[in-house]
Amino acid sequence: MNRLLFLVIFFVSMPLMAQNYIDFYFKSKGVDGSVLIYNETKNSWIFNNESDLTHATPPGTTFNIINSLIALDLEKITHSSDDFLSWDRIKRYYFGLPMKSWNCDTNLDEALYYRNDWFFERISKTISDKDYFFFLNQLKYSNRKINRKIPDFWNYGGLAVTPRQQIDLLQKLYHKQLRFHKEHQQYVLDQMLVNKNEKITLYGYNAYTVYKGQAVDWWIGIIVTKEDTYYFSTRIYKSIEDLSVKEFQTLKYTITGEILNVLGIM
């Protein structure tokens, strides 16, 4: 489909505003990227980069949300704090640093919090391709490309998602409108809680992966205020040849926070 026609259909009857000045918050940090924000109360969209709206990249560990919901509904795992998977005794590192939280027996609470790949790789092996295709089709999430030759195909396989698909998932999860047990949807949403005070409730999940020579970092979430409910998807890119990983992985939070602040959301 012609991209312009797609975008017209995509946002039909929805107020939208392309805010090019938002690019400053990415460029000033030396990264490329985009943000897409949906105000559910006003049924309006804000974004900075039109071409990035339909650009799909691997979901990375944001796919833990999907893996958890599928595994819970198929009874491959429970969310009981006593339901542990045994560590295989293989020590795992993150950019050369040992990860204590990955090198131990782990339950679903901890796997979601620490974004534990081996846990979700183990769970994924119990989910058939048929089940994956069924649920992903129902969700209209991703391009449905599952490469079983790569255990964490959501990080480095052909599976890819767009910012809009991330927001659609979050919106349906928040309202428990996904094709999963409501209890399981509430559980996963609760695990995404980042902050709650008298002004806002913030849910979020992040991911880091590498795609076509670029580091790709996602930060997706939900902001609930007294007046409005917002959904956001931030994605930043930088060449892996010019990358300080530790610094890069904090930028998505800084950039998103600055944008939400200037828009008066936070």
C-alpha cells in the first residue's frame, strides 16, 4: 500500500500533530529516533517523525509482555512467586559484566523485572509456532516472522513491530481487552508499574537490541493522570560503531522525560 495512503487510513478521524521541534531532543543527544504519543481522552496523536511510524524493528524484550501472556494462558508457567525455573548453571554477562539476577533460579516476577532472556527462551520452547501465529494474528502485533533458529527471535530474528503496534498493545492491555484471561493481563500490567503518586501512575517497559548495524532502544509505556490517559512509544537508534552502551541506554528515559515535560504531560 502507498505509504501516504496508509497514513491517511491509519489516522482517519483522529486529530494528529507532527511536532518537528521534538527532533531537537533526539539530535541534541546525538541519536536518531522518534516518539509517538496517544492521548486517549482527547483521541489525539503527537509524533515527530512520520516515516518512523511505519518502520518496524525487533521488539526486543518488550516481547516479554507477549511471551508472558501467551505462556500464562496456555498454562506453561504461573505467576506464583514459588514457581521457579531452574538456572542451567551457565553464567551470563551483559556487555562483559556478570548479571547476578540472570545467574540464578528465576520466577516470572523476577524474569519480567530483570528482563531475563534465558527464562523467556525456555518458556518460548514450550509454545508452538501454531500458538504464536494464532495469538499474534489476534493481536495484530508484529510481522509474525518467527525464526526458531534464533532462541530469542524477538531480539535478533525477523520479528519486527512498529511504534503504533506497541501503543495498540498497551492500550488494550490497560483496558484488559486482549484475548487473554483478564487476571493475566492485570498481572503483567502490575509488573510494568514504574511509579505511582498523587499526580500520575506510570507503567513502562524497555528493550535494547541491535538491528542492521544500529543499536535500537525502546521505551514504551502508559501515563495515567487525573484528567487524561496517555500511551507513548519512544525508539532511538545509534550506529554500533559509535556507541557507549551504558550512556545510550539511559537516553531513552531522558529524551522521553524532556518531551513529556515540554508537552505538559509530566
